[in-house]
Amino acid sequence: MFFTQDERQPGQRPQWALDPAVLLDLSSIIHCQAVYTAESRIIITVPKICCFHKVKAVTALPDYRLSVQFAEGVTKIYDIKPLFEKWAPFKILANSSDLFFSVEVDPGGYGIIWNDDLDLSCDELYENGESIKTPFDGLMAFTDATQLWGLNESTLRKAIAYGKLINGVDACKYGKQWVISTEAMKREYGLPKVPAK
């Protein structure tokens, strides 16, 4: 077994001790609260609720900023200039605007990538990005809503057909794609049931 659970007081979040000899892909851990070395072990504190903030779209902006749209209908501006000093590999972006503007969403939406050496996680972008207001805030695709709430798309289509969700107010179809407001989902189905993946 790779993990052993440390002793903890009632009410504390679980902590897992990992033998340093065991290789672990940290991206496979869902949104760690803390990762640090203590007594020759890596300690990973797992939050009570794990949730990825999947990236749906990214756009490079002037002055080394990124506009990042998340699956839950939130848009944030992320400034990468501080990374030039913090992490040496990011300095190449300061000298290559073509590379900077080539940013794209990582397959699966777990972050953004420039090349094999440069990427940022979805959690870094969400936690350290600055929220902005857009006309599309709070809107999400049916597929994203069904994943977050653990529903089937047919459930949402039936809710519209039966008047539980109002077409043109709570949800709307653009071409072949249905979108729905986060507020309507919370009103009808409560908080998301399934962590975003």
C-alpha cells in the first residue's frame, strides 16, 4: 500500500503520508489542500470537498495576461508576469510573444499548456486569477451541468419540456448546444453533487 493515514484528532482533515521513494503523479490528487515535507515524508492534506475548476477556454491578452473561462461559468484574468521571476521556465514567455499567444486548454480541461515544458493547473488559474464580470457569467453547457450535478442530459431536456426550467430564461439553445444558468441549476437541483473532473 502506497499511503498510510496519519493519526489525527477528531474533526481534522485526513493526512496521508507517502514514502519519498514512491513516485506519485501529483496531478492525480484532486485539489490538495497542502503538500509539504515533514520528517522525511510528503504530507498531503485532502480537503473535505474536492473539486476541479475545469478550464473551458483560454485567450492570451496583451501585457502577459490570460482570460480563462471555467466550466462552472466563471471567467478570470490571470497575470503570468509574476511567474517570470518565480519559475525560470516561464521566462521564455517574456521573450517569445508567439509562444505566449499559442496557449491552449490542456486535454480534459485540467489546465492550460504552451508546450511540453510549460503548463499551469486549473486550480492555480482559478485560485490566483482575478474574477471579472462578463455577459456570460453563470452560463454553462448542458454537458458541464450534468457532470457537476450528476444528472443525465435528458433530465434537463425533460425539465424544459415540462416547464420546470423555462426556455429563454433558465436555459437556451444556440445552434446544437444547450446552455443553462448556474442559478437555475442551484434553484432546481441544489448544489453540485459530483466534483468536477
